[in-house]
Amino acid sequence: MSDPNQPQQPDPAQPGTPPAGPPPPQPQYGQQPPQYGQPQYGAPQYPPPGQPPYGAPQYPQQPGYPPPGQPYGSPPPPAYPYASWWSRVGAYLLDRIVVPLPGYLLAGLGAFIAFKDARSVTTTYSGDYYYDSDSELTNVNGVGIAIMVAGILLALALLVWNMVFRQGNTGQTLGKKWLSISVVREADGRPLGPGMAFVRWLLLWILGDLCFLNFLWPLWDPRHRCWHDMLVTSVVIKGAVAAPQ
């Protein structure tokens, strides 16, 4: 007989009684028990809130929206000390009148020599049923004609050299140099180069002759640009262009 005061041992053969597992390991001397909130060894790891799960594909961060009037994804244009409208008008008049002035004077001198002794002769033809007249200029000096043509070519050569080659290579025409302004590429602040300077000059003549509003546009444009500046992405700034290193 068993003592009724002793606890009953479970019968291993009795069904429905789970076997007792091994006791949990005790921390060794000097070892700290795991703190609250620290993951246990072998426990699944979870990323912090707001981050994608581990192993998920990463996507690049979307850029913000550009300022109004600027193409999406393009960097903002550099900030320049833009030239005033009055300085641009003054440089234009100097380049248009003063720079080619030697050619104009030579052409005028040639025209005076060529036509100072010229006479206009009118011949009239008449009959019973018709009447006609013909005018002819006589006593024209050929040397004067040659001097006039040479003056026109000289003025044109001075304009091309000033507006295309000088401005394209240095950023300044003579008129712009006298008024301390320059035309540069808006992207990097460098001179346009002769090719693009020629295109800009051609657009200046075409747009200026078609509509005078082109010359007034810098008055309200934030970067003081004319239409031909917008088409070739150029700006007119104060000062000279720095020489390349």
C-alpha cells in the first residue's frame, strides 16, 4: 500500500499525460538575462516601423517637383547678375552704329564722288498713237562706285567680326565691352562660340524686324531676356566673362 500523504507520480503508461520536458537553462555566473525588448536567439527579426521588410526590393526616392516654368528633372538655372535693359539698348546702338561707322563713312564718300556730277536725262518718244519717256543717269563716276561698294563691304565685315567672332569667343562685342556687359550660355556661363553667336545675331535681325516687342521683352522677363536669347538659351550679364583656366 502506498502512503496517502505522498504525491501521486504520473504513470508513464497512462495515455493523455505529456512527458515532462527538460528544465530551462539557467544563466551562468556573470551572464545577464535577456533584457525586455531584445530579440531572443533564433527569434524572427522585424524591420523598424516605416521601413520595407528585409529582402524586399528597394526603389529610388522620387525627386520633388521643380519650380514653376522649369522642366521636370532639370537643375535650376544659375543665378547671374543680369544686365539692365538700358545697358542692352546702349550696347545695341553702339554695335549697330558706331562699330561699322568707318564703313558707313567710306561708303558715303564713294557715293558723293560717284554722283556729284551725275545728270538725269529724260528722252521722250511720242507719235500719233503713243507717248513714252525714258530716264537715264549719266556722268556717274566709276571710281566713286567702287569706293562706295568697298565701304559697304567694310561695314558688313566689321559687323560680322564684332557680332559673330568677337562676341562668340569672348562674350562681348565692342559695345558690350564699353558698357561692361556680356552674353553667355545660361547653362555654364561660358561664351556662345562663333556658330551660336551667328545664330543669335540672325535671330536678332529676324525677330527684331518682325516685331518690336522682342526688344521690350527684357523689361518684364525675370532674367532680362529677349526672344532670341530664349531660343539659344543665352543671358546677358554684368561684367566680363572670366578667362578659362
